[in-house]
Amino acid sequence: MKLRVLGSGSDGNCYVLENEKEALIIEAGIPFMEVKKALNFNVMKIVGVAVSHSHGDHARYVQEYEKAGIPVFKPYAQEKIMTFPKSRFRIQVFDSVHDVPCYGFFIRHPEMGALIYASDTEYIKWRFHGVDHILVEANYSEEYMSQIDPNYVHVMRGHMSIETVCGFLEANNHPGLKNIVLCHLSARNADAGEFIRKAGKIVSCPVYAAEKGLEIDL
């Protein structure tokens, strides 16, 4: 199983969990055609799409998948648990803190174990056990924002800072953790290298910043 980043940030979010036979799409924020190209047009391997909330950079292209007959999991539309036919992916949701109904995903598959995905949330109030991989928003730095805008808390509401992410990692760190991927970094208010360094002080596993084209073996 591998994780592929096709888009991460305000211009459009899309991540793929993929093996030889299955592909689970997380977020529909880029055109379906770009996903098709990334999969060498093998759309039959797409078992479904999981979308966290209704904002365009995450959900703009939902209808393209639905028109193609691909199952789309939209917990913000009152769906809470979803299994995909003929797939070993299992998804459970947890509440996020955003300005619209928004959810994180606890995703399991025998080939990768458990992965947490959380984006567009001010914080994560849950603690998880036995997580193998974490794909989490690190949108901005409180330290930097406080220097340029004393009212930054209001401006950045609904998004998670690297400082909050580090607290989440401290609460969920354990010896079996294999990968941390920091996603949805702000183009203006984030420093990928610095964020990786800060998170790397907490965990003993590799830490990555989600950039288009990134691929990680899970």
C-alpha cells in the first residue's frame, strides 16, 4: 500500500491510498481527470471517495465521481460509517472543528494497518490507539501569525497550527507509529522544513510535508 499526494492546500486537496488492485481517494478537490491520469486510467480500481466536508478545495469535483458511478462517502451528509463493496478498506469518522460540518477519517486496511486523516480542524479532541500512519493538517504557525497579526486566532479559525499538531502527536505517539505526513500547509503562513523539524522532535518515525507528487510506502 502506498500514499500518493495529488493535491494539498487551498488550490485543491486529493490523496490516494493505493495498492495493485484498490485505490481509495481522500478528498475530491482536484479534477477527476487528474486522478484518472495518476491511476493510468485504471478507474476500475477506485473503490470509493471519502470527502471530509463541503468546501470546494475538498469537494468541488464530487459530482464527477458520482456521475461515473463511484461511491462517494460524505459524512457531512449524515453518513457515519462506510464499507466499500469488494474492498478491504474500512472507514470510521470523528468530529472536526471547522466552520461547516467536517470530519476526520480513521481508515483501516490489512496492508497498511490504521491511518488517521484530519484536515480543516482547529484541534483533534480524540486520542487513538494503535495508529500506524497520520496524515494531518499543519496549516500555519502560531508563533509566526502572532507576530504579523494579533488577531490571528480569528483569521485562522477552523484550521490547525503546527503547535497544535505537535500536541496531538505527543498524545498519540507510540513505538509502532510509522509515518507522519503534514498536509494542507498554507502557502503564506507555513514553513515545510521548520514544521517537519518541529514534528520530528516528538516522533521517531519519518515526517513528510504533503507536496504534489509525494509517494510514501505504508
